[in-house]
Amino acid sequence: MSLDGIRDTLGDCTRCKLHQGRTTLVFGVGRADADLMFVGEAPGRDEDLQGVPFVGRAGQLLTKIIESIGLTRDEVYIANVIKCRPPQNRNPEPDEVETCEPFLFDQLAAVQPRVVVALGAFAVRTLLKSEQPISRLRGQVFDYRGAKLVPTFHPAFLLRSPDRKRDVWEDMKKVRALLA
């Protein structure tokens, strides 16, 4: 199914309780045939207002991370596990992830990226089905549905812990090498 078809299937989704508080469903953005796909957790306030993933402060940092490996946001695809903002930006609940993850998997199948970067614990848990902490998984490369998956820290975490930016840079150098 195409990305437009997936978006149409989602429509004005009411499959879980998160639809009650959202302004906009935040589907995904970028090239439909991107070699590199970033997967985050869930939309925040700015994303909910604009309908685009990663546009707030964490999104600005993600843009810099993408540019650090010689690409632009327009050349990659960016999505989240959850398509609606959880109240007060709380963590997604298991039933919300379970309800929304098929749409993420459909996005992955439609884009068919060569490399997937899982941003943060929720993306890693959803994609790898692992309960291991991200600090233990980052720095590794996993085979994932015909692609390579690179777990790394979420840009929002880096805003709170800038000392971990070097770790993400090391992960991005791996991503750049995988794309070369």
C-alpha cells in the first residue's frame, strides 16, 4: 500500500483514546522512497498543531543531525510510533502503541528504507520488541525487515543530556557508512 493509501486508511482515526485530545493526526513526512527513515515516539505540542513530526526543539535538533551526515529532511522519511499526541506529552501506553504500530509497519513497508534509525526507547521497543535499555542497544546495527536498524537516543533526550550528543554522532557515522 502507498503512503497516501495508509494515510487514507487512518483517516480521522478514533481507534484509541488519544484521538479525543489531538488537534491533528501526525502521519509522517519526507520522501516516499527514502533510503533513510527516522522513527520517533509520538507527536508533541508543536507537531500536534502543525501535523508534521519533529518540528519543535527536538525536531530542530533532528534536522541538524540529518544535515550532519550530508542529507536534508526532504531526502529522508520521518514518522512516529504513535500518530496522536499523548496528553501532557506523557509516554505512550501499551494499548496505544498496539493500536498505532500497524500503521508504522505499513509506512516502513511502503517506504522500504535501507536504514531505519529508531529514536529513543519507545521506537526501539516497538521495532525490535526488546525491553533492553536503549543505552545497551545503541551503538549496534540490527537486521530489520530487509533494512539495517540503528537505535540511538531521541533528540528530546539530547536536549536534556547534551553530553550524549557524541554517542548519537557515532551512531550517525554508522548510518552514513551503511548508506554509502
